[in-house]
Amino acid sequence: MTTTLPETAEVLPLIADAVAAPSMHNAQPWKFVHHRESGIVALYGDPARAMAHADPDHRALHLGCAAALFNLRVSATWAGWEPSVRLLPDGGDPWFLAEVRLRRPEVADPALAALHTAVRRRHSSRFPFSEEEIPPALLDGLRSAALLEGCRLAVPDAWHAETVLGLVHDSEHREEMDPTLRAETKAWTHAGTPEQQVRPDGIPAYAFGPKQSGRGTVVRDFGRSDPVPGRGWAVFERRPHLALLGTSGDTPEDWLRAGQALERVLLQATADGLVTSMTSQPLEWPELRWTVRDPGASMSHVQMVIRLGYGPEGPATPRRPVADVLDVR
């Protein structure tokens, strides 16, 4: 292996791909530092972008930052670098989440590089999906994607899926009764068409999707408490295809592994022609979160509920420019 190190100009597109990752309310709670002399890219969580009420232990923040970390790994591999990752490298700094050492590889990782085309195509879709079944082979591939990152992906049986739907609706009612939580969510939503976009973060109204008609869905309605003029209605799938991403432990390191597994699953699903969205409402309430898991399964802690299917792709949501999230030293 050579000692060639990346120039800052070579790191910039890697960060641009990294920030295409999903995060809670699209808060984008990450910061990167490129250390030129060592070739290391350090990843930090941004406490100013944490959800104090919905995510007090910063579990979701870790997931979002780790999803960006996985995108960085994909982009670096595609560009001909080998990303060597160390999680939580400084026990004295809980916001220092990972460091990535970039070197020219002796052996390439084509499976990781192949996901690069999906990085910019992956968008959360809050639109109705069809009732079409997902081929078992595709689901097996998504399970394998999670396993490659040390996590598990479970497709719940019918009774378990109904339980999860009920917990989603329960959590929605709890949020409606909590003015502090509603205000926190509203702070990360905003109106305007793509042409009128001025904020580089949050969920814009054009990405809300339609209001659901009839039976409830797992799609979070960001316009529930702040109606958007002209927003239409639609009937969502009666039995959404759900997958639960989980870990055996529930530490910050587990969250970082889960965030990377989440993005690997989402990118693989995108590459396979599926569309996705995520829901974390029942995971934001400790008294509900433990009941999301299947008590007969080996998955101890559910980290994300993923909705999969065939349907319209979601629109791209805004991203902060690289200059705002990258420091060069």
C-alpha cells in the first residue's frame, strides 16, 4: 500500500456525497475536519443541530452522522481510496464520532463502490406506494446489506406489522398532545417550492407528500399542525412493507454501526429499484420503543423502521454546502 494522501480538492466531492445522507428532520447534524498531513477525515456531531426533546440521548443524531459516514466510505471507494474507519476515537470527546484514514488500496471493494450511483438518487418518498410485493431475493439482499455492517434487518410478520402501525399512531397522538415536541418538529419544516428554497436544511413543504386519506400510514405528516395551501390527499397502501433495523446493544457505537447499516440498506434498495421512507416516531418514546421489536426475535433494540416499496421517488431535499460542514487543517 502506498502512502499517497488525498489533496483537499479530492476530499471535497467525498464530503458532498456524505452530506446527501438522511438525518432526523433533515437537520444534518454533522461536521467534518480534513487533516491534510495525515489524510484523515474526522467526523463530529453538531450539538447545535440536536433534537433536545425528540432525541435527548442523541441516538438519532448518531444514526444520521453514521449514514453520512457510510456515504463517505462509498464515495471514497468509488474514487479509488480505501477508507479505514475508527469509531469513537477519543473517549473524552463524545462528539468526536469517527475518523476515516484515506489511503490508496491494495485491493478494491467493488461492492461498496457500486453503491455510488445510488447516493444522489436516494430520497425519502412520502408518497403512496403500490401494493406490489417485493421479491424475496431483494429482501434477502437488504438483510445481507445490514449484516455487512454488523446489524440485522427483520421483515415483520403480519401481526407484528400491525403492532408497529399501532405504535406509530400512538406516538403521533402523543406528539399532538406535546406542544414542546410539536414546536421542535415545526422548527425544522418550512414552506416554499424548490425554486423558492432559501434554507439549506429541514423538510420543505414540497417534500411533505400528500395528506393521507382513510386508514393511517407510517409516513410522518410534517404538515399536520401547519396546513399547506393546495396540498392534496391520497390513499396510501393498506399494508405497507416494513423492515426493522436493529442491533443487539444500544450504545453510541451500536448507533454508529446502525446508521451505516441503515444507509447501506437504503442505497441497496435504491439500486434495486425500490423507494423508501423512514419513521422514528415510536422510537422517540422509551415506553413505546421496546414494544416495536419482536419479542421472539434475536434483535434486542430497534434503531429504525423502514418503509419499502414501489412508487414515486421523493424529491431531493436541501443540503448545506460543503463549505459550511468541512474544516481543513
